[in-house]
Amino acid sequence: LDQRDEGGLTRLHHAIGVHDVAEVRRLLRLRVHVGLATPDGRTPLMLAIAAGQYDAIHALLGTRRAECEAIDTKGYTALLLAASKGDPYIIEMLLAAGCTADALTPDGLNVFHCAALSSRASAVSLLMERFSGQLNTPLTHNGWSALHMAALSGCHEVVAVLAVCRGGDVNQRTAANLTALHIAAIKGHTQVVRALLDVPDIDPDARSTY
């Protein structure tokens, strides 16, 4: 049942790929290996997350054998991948199953960076309830926090959520000495600028070297 085809995929990989939940459940009852990864390092759980297959995710996690902390070839865990999709339901399922939020990609992306890039404020809000201590974590190569990335993307809803988080630093600077307000102004994201100016602790006169 765990034999791979010429492309390195198992029956479980294929069942998830064609959204055949009944086959996924049948294979799980036969106790196939749920941790076998594709050639790019994605486990069945990761494949189901990427495809947004709630039933398959639930079935995999229900075996208590799914590889929650496995890392694919790009450095993403299941939770980082779910945060990138911005789906709070999947994030909640993974957290309930015991998935941790400590992992970073090789570039230093954490769950907040990934969620900010998804432009889904609901996902960011959910993560803030659990892991607000990681909010100000900067990327290793440029010092950008999740708030900086949200300001760059122009999603004012995410910016509004991140900017008021307890413990968050709305005036945090990147390695290039830019705040989120600088970035939003440079990109011309008017709604983001307004959302930031509504934050009591914002410094509207912060100087940069841009």
C-alpha cells in the first residue's frame, strides 16, 4: 500500500490529489504510512492543507500518526503552510492536534509572517490569541516583521489587527530603518496609512534614511 510510483507518489498522495476522501479513509483504516513525503518533501497532511481538504485533514489528524512537525524542501511545516493559506479553520485543527508554532523557514518566516502574506485578518487574529510573543520577530535578512509585510501588501484589515496587538511594536524598524508607516506611504496604500495613524502609539514623524 505504501509503494511509490515512478513519480515518487503513494496511493495516499494520489487519493488526496484527486480529492477522494473515501479512498483516503479506506487507506488510513488499512494503516498506510501517513508520514511518507512526496519528492518535494510534502507529507499527506501538507498536501491536504494545500488543497484545502478539510475532511482529509481531519481524517489524517484523527489517526494521531500524521507528521505535524515535518518540514518540506522549502522549510515549511504543516502549520506554516496553513498560515500561508490564511485558513483559520485549518489552523485551528492543527493547533488542536498539538502542532507547534516554533518553526521558522530558512528565511526566518514564522506563522505571523506567513499569515500576514495571506491577507486574511481572521487567521492573524487566531494566531494572536496563542502566539503574540512572536509578533515582532524580524526576518533574518532584512529585519521585516509581520506588520511590515502586511503594510507592503496593502491589506489594511491585517495591518489593523497586527498594529493593536498587545506587545506589538507599531514603530519597529527594518534593517533599512523603515517603519510600517514608511512602507505604506512609499507604496501609496492609503487605507493602510489610515489604519496605522489610528493606533495611539504610532509615531507619525519617525525619520528614515529612505
